[in-house]
Amino acid sequence: MNTNMPIEQQANYGEVSLSSGVSNARKNPAIAYLMSLGSKKSRQTMGSFLDVVARMVGFQGVYDFDWGGMRRHHVLAVIDMLRESDKAPATINTYLSALKGVALESWILKLIDTDSYQHIKQIKSVKGSRLTKGRALHKDEINSLFSACDRDKSATGVRDAAILAVLLGCGLRRTEAVTLDFSDYNVREGYLKVVGKGNKERKAFLPPTTQDRLNEWIESYRGDTTGPLFTRIRRYKDLVYTELSSQAIYHILEERRLQANLEKFAPHDLRRTFASLMLSNGEDLITVKDAMGHSSLTTTQKYDHRGDDRLKNASERLNIF
């Protein structure tokens, strides 16, 4: 029973659209649910979760499973199997959210009656928590990453430094960074217009050092041509005004990490670093929440990686003899 199947081996549910999915949605509540989600990333994530559920019970994937036949005892059995496979409570609750979404669509499509839907809807979330994954980078690590970019005297080095500065200085998600357009940059006011999760637009104000790095990229190489703010660069250093992928950001950061000889970190750790630095500077939690585009303070608190240092320092000050 494989609950850890790599996403690349799963169907590309992010591409489910009105044109490709409408006929399937009329008879498959899982596809109808995916179509109801607001972003390609959400569709891919939840589609992958539903794929895992279908395979757990012996089907090939989302398209093969009879979602209209799903009842409360099936959902409870899936939750139990996820617990047995040592999934974190938050992960199990994401599965549960997806299954409840499918149940709603089944009810809308009249595949299940109201009682069956309500029985699934009333299933309570799993309680508990796990230690937060990821880490915040230290100042010396940040400096080493920029030094690695600066040693590369080409357009690529300047672009990568600008990307790094925006991710660290504004706390953007990878998808937010790659979808930035040149017109989203307000030079005079010093902010980027960012469209985040839930199609919510916000202003990401640039620290002076971040704006310096971004201006260097634009003035030295990119220019004011319309198109994505961060462009592709061909092998022969020619700029191509097409959008980078989120995976390209991963490879850029990984290359610079190796050049800087740093411990492994995930791209999202730069967002965690942004939050921790702001909180360390004395910014209140609501300000950090708004800067990161979060809907709740609870989510923002998970990005605060100062706790380990505080606990470690308190332990070192404790004298029990």
C-alpha cells in the first residue's frame, strides 16, 4: 500500500481545466472537486492526494475509483490506514479535506443522498502536531549564497542574486516569484504586486538591499521589455523573455547552495527565513502575516524558527547544581 508515491509518477491534475475536465466532472465527483479549486498547484496537490487514496484501496487512480460509492466508513478506514503509515496529523487532515470536497461534489451530482454526505462531513479532524519541518538560514549562509552569485560575472549570476534577494527580502513563494511580470514592479514606491494563494493580491515591499539587487538585474541585463520579471537565460547568455518554472528556481538555488558549500535547504526555507528575520527585528505577528500573504496567524506562527534558539539559550542558562 503505497502512500508515498512520487508526484512525478502521478497524473498531472494541475492541468485539469474547463475544456478538458467538464465532461469527466459530470460523472466523476473527484474531477468536479479538482475543477472547483482555485489554482493549478492546488489541483495538482489535491489530485495527488486523491490518487494515493484510490491506490490504497486497489484502484489505478482518480479516474478509476467509484467516488460516488464512498461512504463514511470508507473515509474512516482511509484515515486509519494513514495513521498506520505514520502520517502527520496535518497530512491526514489534508486527505480528509480532499475527501470531504469529493463528497460534496457527489451530493451535488446526486450520487449520494444528504444523510450520506452529512455523515462524511461530520468526521472530525485528527488532533496532534509534529515538529515544524524546514529551517531558517543564518546570516553567514545568506552572505555565502550571494557571494556565490557575485563570483558569477554573467547575466545569470546577477539574475540569480536578484531572485535570491526577492525570495529572502519579500518572503515570496516560488510560484509567486516566477509569475511576477515586469509591470508588477513599482520602482518609485519600491514594491512588487504579488498574486498569492487564493488569488489574493498584495504589495510586497522591497528592503533597500533587495531593491538594489533587482535594479542591477534590470538595468544591466533585463531592460524594460514587457514580459516576466525573471527571464530564462540560454546557454550562450541570451535572454529569453519567457517565464521560469518553479522547478527552475529549485535548480538555481541548489546550484548556488553547492557553490557556497552549505547544508541542504529547501526553497521554502527562504520564506521561513524571511519570517524569522522579521520577527527577530521586532515586527508584530500581524505585520508578518500580511507580508507573507497568510490568511491566519496560526499559519504564520509555524514559520517562526526562532524557538529552537530561544529554548537552547534558556537551557544553557539553566544551572541545576
